[in-house]
Amino acid sequence: MVQYEPRIQKGDILYIVVNTANESSALLLNQPNFYGASSSAGASSSSSGNTITGYLVDDNGTIIFPLIGKLNVAGMTKAALTDTITNKVKQIAVDAIVSVRLLNYRVTVLGEVAKPGTYSIPSERVTILDAIGLAGDLTVFGKRNNIKIMRETDGKREMGTLDLNNGDIFSSPYYFLRQNDIVYVEMNSRKMQNADQTNVRNLSLGLGIISAVSLIITTITRF
């Protein structure tokens, strides 16, 4: 099975909190909306009691962190960013403990599923099977052997396919979904045939009504 750890992307919103017994340092390092921080996470620092904000990764892949300045974070794992910030803030607070989370880790599941929609993933780790489970599983009309995964990486869009009937999905790079992936389940041939039959019936019914109306009009105009 492919091992996967999320990597930070442009447009991500990061929750970063620095816990330290030094209250003055905690106040400086966890100031809301400080140096361009945005999108309140609604959490509080245990040291300072201030609301912690999310840091938006800009189009250059950077954030601006209090007392540290600009950090190039795109492409880093949470663990790598945690280590980077920890090493820098320990010059200010030697007992600092840094926590990093992704606030916008979500996936969208569309098509032939019971509950299509966008789902937030607090654990920041989700497989294609997990996502389909969150969406209530495929409907009886879902095409299991051609699940589409739409993904954007570094501004480039790509599409992959998965066959749920094939055990090889566990080694696919699309088995673990990334933040903001879109899963699309196509309709199978059975539904397409049903749709075609319904369209034919509707067309026949429509033509029948038109013919009947025309006949009535013709009959009326004769008298």
C-alpha cells in the first residue's frame, strides 16, 4: 500500500499554534491576524488565551509568521514545517511546542453516490474507499470500474481513474486522496439504457399528444 502524508499546497489554510510557558512570547507568536494571518480557526492558545488564526498559503507558496517572517511552505509536510518553525521559535522560547494542522482538508464526491457533496476530513488522511463511504456508497447505477479523481498540483490539473474491483487500487497514487480532490462516479450502462428508454417513452408520449391535439384541431375546423 502506498504511504501518504499530505503536503502543503498553495491556497491551503494552516492552523499553527506555539505553546510555551512564557506568556509574553506566546502572545507575540500567536497573535490573531498578525503579519497577514487570516481566516480565524476559532481555537485558543492554552498559554495566551488569544484566538488563533489560519495562515493562507499565498500564490508564491509562502506564509508570514510572527517574529519569523516569510516562510516558503508549499510542498512541505506538516512534520517538516513543524520542525522548521520549532527550530526558529526556540531562539525566542526554548520550551516552545509547535502544532500544525490543515484547516481546509476536504474532498468532494459527485455523481452516482447516495450523498454527493463536499466533506471535511479532520484526520487529514482519507482513502477513496473512505470518501465513498462518507458519501453513502455508490448507488446501484454507479460505475465501479472507472472512478474519476480530479486533482490539482502546482496549478496543473490532472485526472486519474480507479477500478474498485481491482486490488491494484491500493498501490495507486490516487488511493489516498489529497486535499481538494474531486471524486466523480459515472453512471453505468444500466442507467444509461434506462435513461434512453425513458427518453424514448417521453418522446413517444409527446408525439402522441401532439398528434391528438392536431387531430382535434383538424376535426374542429371542419365544422
